[in-house]
Amino acid sequence: MSESLREQLLKAGFKPQPKPESRPKPAQRPQQPGKPHGRPHGQHHGKPQAKPVRGEGEIDLAKAYALRDKNEREAREREQREAEQRARERKERKQKLTALLGGKALNAPEAEIPRHFPHLNKIRRIYVTTEQLPRLNGGELAIVQLAGRYLLVTREIAVAAQAIDPDALVLLCDPHGVDDDGVPADLVW
């Protein structure tokens, strides 16, 4: 009555495993340059294709994180270098402006007349004398900014300052730009 497990499985329809035969391997042809060895890609002949091994076509997670970190670090370093370059250029422009405007400002300590002008979306003012106001409105004088201060200078110096830094020139009236009342067109009260 007691049958072995093997006999019970055979009666249930399971077949014994065939014994592997030792077949000789087919001769391999030499690989042609530029062609992959074996079957063309996509032809399986019924055999399931093996999953790619790490490093063969798939990047593992650690390598992906390392690559992302490297790219982010390079981008930060590049941005830092560019910011340092811009700061150096700004510093050089400021030194050139300081050298150009040194001692050439015409701001008078006794000036009492305010001259208003727009700058950086605000109305600013500089005090001028009675002799300087018509010259400023006529375009003979101009206003430049250096280190947060507004300086009154001649037209030639203002043009030279604008060549160094376009943002340095704040106000330079057009001598021919007068409205109907005889007031300069850029005059803001």
C-alpha cells in the first residue's frame, strides 16, 4: 500500500526528467569587425532573452546619483565662476569711473535749488546753483551716479562715464528736446 512519492507522481502524470546528453558544441565562426557576435538583434528563436547585466545597458542607482551630483556640482561651480567674473568686471568699471570722476564733480556746497529727475523708478533730486540749473537743463551739464551719490559733471565727462558703464549716466538733457512751455522734456517736478 505504501507507494513511494516518485511512483505516486508518475501515476499523477508527471514525467521523469530526461537525462542530458552530451552534444558537441558547434564550431564558432570568427567575428567580423563591426558586427556583434551571434544572432542579429531581435531574433530569439523561441528562447527568452536574458535580462541585461548591470553596467551593460542599465545604470544602477548609485551611479545615477553620483552622475547627478557631479552635474549639479559642475553647474554650481560654473555659476560661481560666472558670478565672480561679473563681480570683477563691476569692480573694474567702478575703479575706472572713480578715476574718471575724481575731482571733476561740480556739486556746489552752497547750492540751494533742487533739480528733480527720475532714476530707478523713483524721483530723485540734486541741488544746483542758479548758474548750473540752465546749463543742466540745456544739456551742458549732466548727472552721473557713483557709489550711491549723484554727481554733477560736464557733458563730455558724462559721455565718457557712459562709455565705461551705461548705468552710470543718470540724466543728460537733450538741448533740442524742449516742450511747448520752454521746459526740458525730461524735467520732472
